[in-house]
Amino acid sequence: MRLLLQRYLAAQFILPLVVSTFFFISFLLTFELFKMTELLVTRDVSPWFMSKLIGNIALTFVPLSLPIAVFFSTIFCMNRLSADSEYIAMRAGGLTKTRILMPFLLVAGILTLSVYHLNQSVIPKSNKSFKQKINYLTSSGLLAGIKEGQFFTLIPNLTLFASQSTKYGRDLKEVFLHLKENEDSQKVIFAERGELIFERSPETLTEKLTLTLFEGNIIGRAKGVEIEKILFDKYVFPISQKQFEDQFSIKETMLTSEELKGVLKMTEEEAKKVYNFNKKEFFNAKYEFWNRKNGALICFVFCFLGFSLGISGNRGKSKNSGLMGLLCLILYYALYFSLVSVAKKGQLPIPVAVFLPVTVISFLGFKFFRKLDWQ
């Protein structure tokens, strides 16, 4: 009978947890996608590429959303059990508060382990993949930068002008092209029309940019002296792929926990040599290592605190558990970010700054939990 009740409690907890987690992730995802709206609208993006991009972003929001979802889901579940007098009935039937708490802690423990393992390598790889996809969209946006009647200079050593441009620069008319091959050699190309083709694989991120010109001429110059003039019906002008390679700085969020552990053993000079980290990024890497562990632990602690706050209608004065929960949440994050700021100045060890707030919240949880004893 007690096992059946514990399964019932776990089932009552899981549904609001799933709904609230989905809500918080969607809420954060909306703001992120809103910032990238222009980037996505002006690019040719396939539905499959879009789904992978959203998946990368959503996965990175899991460690941030899940603890808050666990906290409010626990409060909601216990509020409902208290309002329906189910909690009182279970206590009157001989179940202790610890016994009632166990199904919630079991689910929270599973989530804690899941977040911990996601933080080890899955989420860092997702962050890196997201950055690669943004680079893909940004570089493919070169086509959108080509506008009729304007000089296009985003490609190094190349100036492009077209009197008419359609389809984000793919179809050009009356094309003028100036190419500076080196200090002594330059080419000027005129053509009646041109086609600019940008190809890139979303899997390998290998890209190719080719300009095909029709009905024009090429004038080659060396040190200001005309050396050749060539007429052509069709001329394929390949642009070097090296100008569009994926080169972005490695951030601490892209490193696995093992790599971050190695950063802890490095000096600032060594981190700069290996990862090109400056002083701020070196601190962020050390902070990220401890924050990942805290991000998993806080799921368990928030569940315990939410259980203690969520029980209402008990003997004694009733309480507004939602308001108290919000105040505890504000207290935790205010203390957390304040201590991290102090640690950033070198006045406090990073592990102390990260784990002291969760210790305070745990103490509050035990205090509220003790008050649940019946007189």
C-alpha cells in the first residue's frame, strides 16, 4: 500500500515538472530566437537545419530551466495535495513526512544525475555546434549584403558593384569587379550579368562561393600599366574557401568538464597559450567548472525546499507558499551572483562563492522541514 502511494506521489509530481520545464525552456528559447530573427529570415535555411539549431539552443537551457521547474513543480504538487487534504490523510494513515518526501527526492536525484552528465560533454558540444551554425548563417549572409547600386567590400581584396541585384545578390546585372591579387597585380572585370552561387554543407560546414560572369572583358594591370585585355562569353571566377573558414574563439562553455579540469591546473599564461584565454576568460573557465557541479546539485536542493514550502493548511498559521518560494529564489540568486562578483575580484575562492548560496538554501529547507512535525 505504501509503495502504491509513493508511485502515486511521483506521478503527481512528474506531470507538472514536464509542463513547467517545457514552459521555461520555451520562454528562454523565444528570446534567443527573437534576437536571431533577421539572421534566419534573410538566409536560405532548411527545416532540418532550423530544427537542429533550435535543438542546440534548447539543450543549453536545460541546466538553467530544470532547477526552477523542479522547485515550482514541487510547490504546486504539495499545494494541491494539501488543498485536497490528501497530505493530512497520508499522515493520519501512518506515513511520515520523510516517507512522503522520498518519491520527490528520487525523481530529483535522477534529474540531478542527468544534468551532471549532460554538463560533462553533451552540452559543451551543443554550445560549440550552435556557434558553428551561427557562423554558417553569418557567412552565408554575404549574399544578403550585396545590394544593387552599392559597392560590396565584405570579401577581402575584392570590390563588387552591380547596377541591379536580385535574390539576395545571386543574380546580378552590369557587374563591375575589382580584384587585388597582390601589391603589384590587379584585375578589373566588366560583365553584362553574373550569377553568384554560395554552397555550404550543414554537416561538414565546407563552403564554396563561385561567381559566374557572362559577356564581358577582363583588364589585367601590373603597377598601373595595362598588360592584357580578354573578352569572354562566360567566365567562372572561384573565390578562395580560405576566406570563409570556421574560425571562432573557444569559449569556456564549449569545453568539456575534463578540459575545464585541466584549465584549473594551468596558469593564466598557459591558458592563454592553449586556449587564447585572457584574464576574464580564464576566470570564467574556472567558474564554469564549479558552476556545472552546482547546477546539478541545486535540482536536488530546490526539490527539498519546495516540498517543505508547498505543504499548506497544516496545523498552525497558514502560509503563502508561492510568495515564500519566490522570495527564497530571489535570495538564492541575489546571494549567488553577489558572491561570484566578489570571487571575480579575487577576494573569495570560486568554490566558496558557488556552493555557499546552496548551503544557505539547504539550511532554510531543513528549517521549514522541521516545522512540518505535528504537535
